[in-house]
Amino acid sequence: MIELRTFLNWFKDLFHQEMYKPKRYGQSSTPHELAEQIRHTLFQLDLEQRLQHLSSQWNQLTGYSPTACFGESLFKYIHPSDIKTVRTWIRQYAHASPPSAPLHFRLIHQQGHVVWVELYANPWFDKQDNVAGITGTLLDISLQRQQAQRQDATNRALITIADHFSGMLFRCRNNHNWTMEYVSGGCNDLTGYAPDDLMRGDSQLSYAQLLHKDDLQRVWNEVQSCLQDNRPWRLAYRITTALGQEKWVWEQGVGIFSSNEELLFLEGVIFDITQAKLADPMFRNTTLFNNGTNHQKTTKIIDAIDSYTGEQPLLLLQMRIDNLHNLNFTYGSEYCDKLMQQIVRQLEQFLSPNCLCGRYHTDQILISTPLLEKSHAEDFVQQLRSRFLGPVSINDVDSYISLSIGWLVALDSPISIYQTLLNLDLAVSHAASLGGGKSQQFDYQLNNIKISANDNGW
């Protein structure tokens, strides 16, 4: 494969010669003929940036005839916002110091739309070996640019979802410190530490230091065993947060390997399952419930999920108070606790007797309600949202809340408690990522994260 710069050097004197001759069978193509066959537009500029030659592809690229543009300034066809950049890039050739990288900029098509192009060029010299201008190629990269912009938009959306995700997405090295290379914004809620605290790469703080000492070796052994077999891992263990609180977490991850099977890093997600652990009778019997946080009611919801028989549709909702953090900053934690209790009371007044609701996380509420028909679910969600369009009053202080709702309808039994809670978490995180105050149904076709309720003794 010939390099583009070699190709340009080959053509640098082409435009001062008439090299076209009728081609006979078996005769090699001339450089001029090759120039007309490639996708690139070949051009030549003098030191005044006037077009001295254009190959026929210029017409397809811009809509203008090459002969009509002869002697015109190249900048006549460049997007106004890009002229300064292109001018600076080209001026480097006057000093025979061409840039090493190609330049991307916009041309204005004759019909008025923008065409993104990639410019490669080399200086060409006169008989006295002075730089006389540049010879180069222009390639239409509009499609690639659109694809890149769509991918960037997708990446930004994923980052937004990740930062609103109540779990923690991570990428880490496979060492005993579990050195984090990336953690999502959910790190703060899960661990009490900011993402940067865990990604500093120093010995002051590592994710391994958060793990309960009785779980540390087990987690290491299980992950290494899964990596050896090139299979994902799913495990539960305990961490200690920045405030000294012990949490149960659920981690599922996978090793990322290179094409030659070299382990590059680990990727996965970690969820707070402290509340889900309350579904375990042994765990429940040793836990002192706090009536203020409705833990008892939450366990009844988990029991309802666990005992669901599939006789009629079961609607499950997870509500997140988007602005609770800001309210806590303004009025304090005691006010926010009373606010959450008041929201639960208002929900209980709205819900029928066979519905259950309870505080699930600091800023979230879990609801279950049987439905006569699956089609009633969306109406129920909208009615629920409308209940909180007005202010909630605590101690004569009115607060407007922004409410994100993730929901799903269970139709078949049995239901995995842990899978269901994960699905609700995905749905409410997606709703929050849309800007808050939105609702999102969990999509079983688009989401394929699976966990097993039977792994690791659960």
C-alpha cells in the first residue's frame, strides 16, 4: 500500500504537464488517469491560496465545475468559521514545515449544505527549490463525521445515565487493591467517596480498603476463578462507607481481554442491596427496624414480590426524589426525613388497601400494586405523578419535589427479587438521566443484565 504522502509527491509535478494519452490494452495507467479514478479530490494551490488545478471529483464534492474555479481562492468555498484554522494550517507550508496530521474542516456545497472534508497536503517547489504552493487531496468524510457525532451523543447519554445510576459502574485493574480506572457518579451514594477519591491511583485509598475484612479474600478468590474460566462473576459482600456505615453490595463483572487473550482490566457494576438483604429471614430477625424509614413496609413489598403467583399483573414502581440532595443542603437532614415520611403518608392515602409502599433508599420509595389489566399501568403512573405537582408542606415550609419514576409490570412467576430490584433501578436511573421529573418503563428487550438469586448462597 503506497503512503498518501508518497502518492502526493508522485503527483506534485503532474499539474504542470499534459500527461494524458489514449490508453491501449495492456498499457499502464498514467498518474493523471489514476487521479481521476480515486475518491480523493486532487488540488494544487499557489502561495496566494489560488486554485491552480482541481481533479474532476471537485464537482461531486462541491457541486462546482473544476474549470470554473480555476484561479479562485480556496477560501471562497470554505465555511466562514473554519477559514482562520485552514489559513493557519496552510501557512506552515510557506516555511516548508507541513503539519504531521490531516486537517478536518467544512466546505460549503453549491446547494448550500455543509461538506466535511479531510485535507492531506505536501509543499511543491519551483525550479529554484522555493516553496511555490501545496499539492493535496480532499476526501469527503461527512458520513464518518455524522457517525462520530451520533456516537459522541450516545456516549454522552450513556455517561449521563451512568452518573444518575444508583449503582456504581466501574473499570479496575486486576490487583489486590482493585485499583479503579473509572467509576461512575453513583460512587458517592454507594460509598460516600467521590469518584476521584477512588481513582487517584495512590495508596491512600483503594476500593479494597472498603471491603469487609471477612469478605476480602473470598471476593479475590471468586473473581480470580471466574477470570481463569473466562466467565462473568456475581457475588455479594460487605463494604464500609466513608461515614462508617456497613452496606451489603451486589457486584457483577467480567474480565476484558485483548485479541491475544491478555487480561486488560475488569468491568462491572456494583449495587447497594442492603434493603434487599432484608428479604432474608435470618438477616431480618437480627435487624432493628426504624419506623421512620419504613423498613418494615419495604420488606412486605419484597415479600409480595417473592410470593407473587402470576394470577394478575403486579405493578412495581421505584420513585426517586431528584432534588432531595438540594433540599438537604438547604433545610437539613431532619427536614428531609420528615419530607420523605410525609410523601409516604400521601401515597398511602392515594393507594388502595391492597397496595404497599415504603422508603427504599435515602431518596427513593418502593411501591407495589396489583392491576386488573396490564394496560392500566401507565394511567396509574400518571395519576401518581399528578399527586405531587403541588408543594409538600413540612413545618410550614412548602417544597416542590422533582420525581423520577421507574416501573415494570410482572406477569409471570416466579420473580427473582434481586433481578426485579435491579430492573427497577435501571428504569429509574434512565428516567432521572432524561432530566428529572420523568417516568420510564423497564424494557426487557433492551436491557439484558441478569443476576442469579441462587449464586453465593443467596
